[in-house]
Amino acid sequence: MSFELATLEGRPMFFAALLLVVAPWLILAGSVAAQGLAAWQAQGMFELIGPLVCSAVWVTIALAARRNRATLKDGVLSVRSTFYRYDVPVDALDLAKARLFDREERTELGIAFKRNGVGLPGFHSGHFKLRNRERAFVAVASGRWRVWLPRKGAGGLLLEPRHARALLDALRNAAPPHPTHLAASSGRG
């Protein structure tokens, strides 16, 4: 079963393009205008490397951001987001504490620090530390509704699936029965 996660699109994509594509080329144009084209061609061609590299980075991130997906198969939740992958067995998740929440109301689950990931305005992917000091694998965009999937022990996953309730229901259905439910059902017979 596969679930689409939010991707880099809309306003965050626009700001990333401004930051990584438009700004470097405008700076280069200003440099050419200040030096004059002939003088720039004689000694400033190396300045072309910066905007070309920034444009290549933007294209790479934009293409990688399109592979945001969570897959539930054989009791394992596999999350792919940009350059990152995170696989966790469903029984390692504390589904009793899993929550669908409004990011504006639950600020303690907001992103505080990037540990190893892609962090752009309105888009985060990879390993981050949350405001509540938990470590989390994050795949979110600028949407309002997110899912918190804590792991038993420490850390968790912070996701923004397009169909959050369907993901939570599928995880709960795939989870092995809780030991107290097994004891209660075997004691009745």
C-alpha cells in the first residue's frame, strides 16, 4: 500500500527557485554590467560557475522532492523523501500515541534543527530535531495537517501525507495485536 507525501510545490518551489536560480543569475548580470562585457569575458568567466552550480542544485532538489512517498508492505513502513530513506517495522511504532495534528496548534512538534536533511522555506526532508527535543525523520511541506508517528523508545517520524487518516488506519490495521488484547481474548474462552 502506497501513500503520497507532500512535495516541494507552489510557494516553497517559487522561493527555492528565487533563491537558487534567479538570485545568482542577477548577481552575475550585475557583475557583467559593472565590468563591461569585454572585461568580464577576459577575466570573469569563472563567475559563471556559481549560477550554473546553483541552478543544477535547484533542479536536483526539485526532481528529488518529487519522490516523496510512504509505502507499507510486509509490516514495514518505508518512507522515501528527496535523497533520504527511512524504514521502520510497524511494531516498532507506538501507534497508541500516533497523532494527526494541526501544525499551528502543536508547535512542540515543529522543526527546530536540521541534523542531516534538506531544509528550504516550506519544505523539510531528512533527519531533524524537533522543538520538543525529539529526533525525527521528517517529510513535510507547507501544509497544515501532519502525522506524528513516535517510535517505541525514542524519536519518530513527522510526515505530511496527502491522505493522513488512510495512512494511520493502514498502520493500525498492519500492527500486530497488543499483548493485553491477546491476554483478554484468550482468557474469555
